[in-house]
Amino acid sequence: MPYTYDDQNIFAKILRGEIPNNTVFENDHALAFRDITPQAPVHVLVIPKGRYVNHDHFANEASDAEIVGYARAIGAVCKLENVTPGDGQSGYRSIANSGEDGVQEVPHFHTHILGGRPLGRMLARA
Ligand code: 5GP
């Protein structure tokens, strides 16, 4: 079943400038901004500027330029937020929730970059 993108989702409104955001980084293909309800000292959301519902939608249908721009934005955010292990910093977790089991709330693809404290296990034990 093809994905249907909802132009009224909150991140689409942020991209159109209808809702303010606290921007951390921007390039031609991605925007990164602070989560409104941070779950760690560093909690940044990285979104593509294109109309993609989730990670597999983006991976399958985005152009190479969009994918590169998005990946570079994540790298830039890690540097700006001082969580890059390769720079001797304490690391981070990147999470892209998708669909019902992934408990995705906003239907515009986004990656959470979380850090600034030990984050515990990846998943709670079932
Ligand atoms: P999801 O559960 O879809 O992976 O995560 C959506 C995230 O978007 C949540 O962490 C939530 O706090 C964040 N969020 C929802 N609405 C807004 C908003 O208007 N502005 C910002 N900056 N973050 C939002």
C-alpha cells in the first residue's frame, strides 16, 4: 500500500513556518530542531524537507541528494550538540519510530538524536 502524506501534520507546519521551532541546523534537504518535550539533555529532531511519512518511505523514495543531505545533517547535529564519540564525546542514540508498533506520533519522517546522559537499555524487557 503506498504511503499517503498528511500535509497538516505538525512537522509539515514547522517546515512551512506556520509553527515556530528552535532550529539547531538546516541544509537544503533537512531541518533539525529541539524536541518540544525533551527526554534527555540533548533531544533534537532531524526531519527531511521532503514529504516522507517514515524511514522506509524515505529510504525507498527519496533522491540520492536528499538521502545524503539528511545523513549529513545528522552528522552535523551530533557535532553541534557535542555528542560525537569520534571527538571523544559521550555519545548519543538515534531513533526513528515508524508506524503503530514503533509508536510514531508525527507522520513525517524524523530521527530523534538523544544524549547528554546515560540512556539505559535500548528497549525495556518485554
Ligand atoms: P514520535 O513519537 O513521532 O517519534 O516523536 C514525535 C516527537 O515530536 C515527540 O518527541 C514530541 O515531543 C515532538 N513534538 C510534537 N509536537 C512538536 C512541536 O510542535 N514542536 C517540536 N519541536 N516537537 C514536537
